[in-house]
Amino acid sequence: MKANETNLQEIIEGSKQYIIPMFQRTYSWDQKQWLTLWEDLMELIDEAQQYENHFIGSIVSIPVNANPTGVQQFVVIDGQQRLTTLLVLLSVIRDKAEEDGLPELAAEINETMLVNRFKKGEEYFKLLPTQVDKDVFKRIIKNEITEVDQNSGLLKCYDYFKNKLDDLTIDVEQLKNGVLHNLSLVSIVLSPDDNPYLVFESLNAKGQPLTEADLIRNYLFMRIEPSEQEEMYKGYWLPMQTNLGDSLTEFIRHFLMGVNLNVKKKDVYVKLKQQADKANVIDYLKELAVFATYYDKLLHPEKESNEKIQYYLKRIQQFEARTAFPFLLYVYRDFDVKKYSLAQFIEILSIIDNFIVRRYVCNIESKPLNKMFGSLYNQLKPYSAADSIQELKAFLQVRGYPKDTEVLHELKHSPLYGGGDKREKCKFILSVLEETYGHKEKVDLSKATLEHIMPQTLTEAWKKELGANFEDVHEKYLHVIGNLTLTGYNSELSNEPFETKKKYYSKSNFELNKDLVNYSTWDEQAINNRVEKLYECFMVAWPYFGLDSVKGNDVTGSSPRLLFIGDETIKVKVWREVLEHTVMFIYKYKPSYYQELLQTRSLLISVEKNNEMRSAKQLPNGHFIEANFSAKSIYTTCKKLFIDAGFDANTWGVEVEVK
């Protein structure tokens, strides 16, 4: 490796050519970097033509053609954005010199700094950019810019500096000297024995930061033979880059997560490198490209040709259920290689849609899903197609999958409408419920808006409609599903009285609205009645898929989520809360049996803190309870206490979640 401080003239003068490899990203500098370069340049040049040097970064290259009779070629490993920008700037200075009647200066810049005058073909150019930039750059150098080039970043760079030069008072030769001599660079030229990627990895160059996908592309292609790079780039990497765009890094992260790798956003490159180091690089790239086609369909369901698959992909995509993508990627592959039939693949998609929507409606935390979906494919992989679907249901059933009673309770009492993405998700749920009515002709729901039947701001007419407790009704039910619908008349309906709104609803094409005409008044009872009807539609759209074979008392290694006791449903997070709520229920409704427990189970329940208790916790009634039990012990103890107190065994149960 040779490293020395130099300037642009020394780097490019002579019969040289710098090649930016196919795998490097396209030109990406913009006004921020151009302005920095221009300000650096202006600081160097004063009216008396006194120059100073200013360091602007490094150029790392490796020689690839040592033929003494031809052009000396270098592959640019790092600094391509900087080098490309400087040559575009020199092109602008050349063209300005020509405009100002300085043909000799223009020719000098062109023939010594921009082209190899006596060479033909691509060897004529001192720099060959990557990918689509190459042709635009050639036209800038040959001063043959066309309208086709208007959207190119390179042409925007050219125009930016052209505008700067038009406003400049110093002469162009002075500016040329500043660019060639006074912008200081470190030139690092690697030897054939150096590992270019290790050098590339360690650089912290000034300019656009590299994304994880950039690092991965460079890593993969530096392991591919130069003779194969273009074919591999155009055939495999470029389609991924084009189709996925800014989602490319996230795709690779999900690709890695799908085989149960824990991958943080900033560690995608490191994790892939660990995996790819052990593989044939071309085979690995090809596999990545295949999975990218599945990911493209997950992001853009319209690209899936099968309408049934497309329908569920749209549902998953509309609900922004990207947490499931690591799992769905690998299931998509299994469908592609015929492990799953079309019907089986659609069933899996519907299960995932069902699981995510029911959890959302019941306000169950989504954070654990990232880890869960990352491990899910490996859980199912050993099973046959049919068995794996049953295993999928069993796996999800004990991971916070709500039963019907919980769904109905939350639909009645929890707001479905709100800020952030809740509005779009609310609209999605109502749209799917509308579909359950089975329209003979397709109804366009895309332009529908959400409408509060009881409005967000109450008028006097609405206060009268709701009754004496209008404030409580408004606060409790404003955003629940029973008070929401879809309409094309939202702005017209606004705060209109219910009788007026009914006239609009009667003309609606949406079945959700037609039923509203049957209500004589809109109050608490009406809203709850409508929730019951929408719940029936919800059960058609997202029916419970839990299996009877999964027992509720398999609690070892699980966390409780809900306690069903008597007529109550109580949200719980730890098993100690199950014990506390059960004991307090007995205290409230069976006080005589509770007093008996104080006498016979003093190591479990005590009026005062018992020193023999390993972990005493105080109850709301001031008494103390032993809390140091396993999940299974608490489950069996609570159920026995509940039955012995004289309650119906079927009115006590725990919904568990395996995390």
C-alpha cells in the first residue's frame, strides 16, 4: 500500500483511467456536499491569487492493468463521489473557458485532465463511473448533454457549479488552478497483496455515509471475480436495488431474521458477513435475489399475479404488519418450491392476518412479535405442510391470541379510532367488515372516509339525543367501533342530528350504513347493539382459529395475560397477580371461606406478615400472601381454592402467553 498527500492534477495527469466498479452505488452527492466543496474552494482563492492548501478527503484505488503501452487503469475503492464531482467541476470550468473566449485553456483542461487524447473507445475517458452514471458522464465530458439527462444527479451537479461560475468575478484559470493544485487529497494506492475490502471497511471518508446495503453490496462483489461482476450485478443485485429501493437494507435484515438470527438495524452488514463468509458468494447472491422477489410482493402486493394471494397480501400490507415479514419470506419460498399448495399458502396468510388484527383490537403489545416471528419458521420447518399449519395455530394460540369473548369486550369498550396510524387501521377493519356482506358488485372503499355517528363535538340536539348522561356516553363510546362507519359524505354530515344523518345513510352503497336507518335514536344502547352486529361480521372476517388440543392449563414457561373469574375479565402480567385477584375475589364474595383459609392456610394467607413466608406480598385488604410459587403451582392452587369456595369451576380460567 502506498499513501501520500497529493492534489488532483497529480492523480489524473498522464495516461490514466479510474474505473468505478459496477457494484459501487450511483452518484449520490447533492447540494449539501457541493456547497461544502465550493466553500472550501472559495476560501483558498483570494483576489491577489494567493493560494493555500485545503484537505478534502482521500481517493483509494488499486491498479488493475499494468500494460506500459496502454492506459494505466485503477479501480476506485473509495472516494468515487469526490473524484466524480471534481471532474464534473473541471468540465464546467472547461466550458466556461470556451464561453469566455479562452479556447487554449479549455483544450488544456480537456486534453490533460478529462480525457486521454490519443486513446479510443472507453480508454478515452479518464474516469468511468458506475452503472447508469457512465453514459451521462461521457456526454458531459464530450459536451453532448441531452434532455434525457435532466434528472441525472451528475447533470444537477454540472448545473449547480455552472450557476456558481456565472456569478463569479475571478477568472476561470485561477479557479482551475485552485481545483487542480490546492484541494489536497490523500491518494492510497493498494498493492495486489492488499485486501481492498478490509481497507474499505476501515475508512471513515468525508461524504455520503454508506448504508448497510451499500456495505453488503461492496462486500459481496469484492469477493466475486472481476470478469463475473457485471453479469452478477445486472442479473441479481440491480433488480433487487431497483425493486426494493430504500427497503433493501430492511429486506436483508428480515432475510437474516427469518432463520432466527437476532439482527439489529445497525448490525445487518455484520450479521450477513458472518453468514456469507461460510458460503459460495455467487450462490449466496442468487439466493438473496430470489428472496428479494418475494419481499417485493410483500411490499407491493399488486405484483403478485394470483388474485387470492394478492388479496391477503394487501390486507397484511394495509395493516403494516411488517413484523411478520421474516416468517412470510420463508413461507413464500416454500410455496414457490411447492411444499405448500395454493390453498395452504393462503390459509397461512389468513392466519397471520387474523392473529395480528385480533391482537391489535385487544390492545396487546406488539413488541414481542419481532422476536417471535424471527423464530417461527424454524419451529415449523421440520413438519409436513399440513402438520406445520396445525403447529402454526398451536404456536400462535398461546402467544397472546385473543378468544372471542375478549374481542367482543374490547370492541365494546376500547377506542378503535385515534391518532397516528390508528385511523388507517380503523378504516381497514371497517372496510373488511363491509366486505363480509358479500356485495354482488365491487364497492370502491378507497375514497371512503371515517365518520363518527355520534359526532366528536356535541351540539344541543345531540346532547338531547344521548340523554341525561350524555357526557359519560360521549366519553366512553365516541371512538368505539359501534359509533364508527365509512361514508363519502363526512364533511356534509359533520355534526348533523341523527335523523338528518339517517337520510344520507339510507342512500349509501355501504351495508354498514344501511342498518343505521333501523335505529330510532342513537344512544348508549344503540351503540352497544351495533357493536354486537359488527362483532358477528368480525367473526366472519377473523374467526378464532385456536385448537381444542391446546390445553389452558399448560402454563409452565408461560405468562398470564387474562384472568377470567366469575363475570369479570382482568388483565394480568405475572402469575402473582392471578393469585392476588383470585384470593381477593374469594375475600369479597365468600368471606366465610376466606376466614377459614386464614386459620388453615396461614403459610399462604395471613392477617399479619408471617416470618415463615419466603416472599410476602400485601393484598389490597392489608393482609399478606405468599407469592413465591411456580406458574403451575399458582394455577392449580387458585383453581382449587376457587372450587373449594363453592364457585363453578367453569367460571375461572387463565389465558396464557408464551414469550
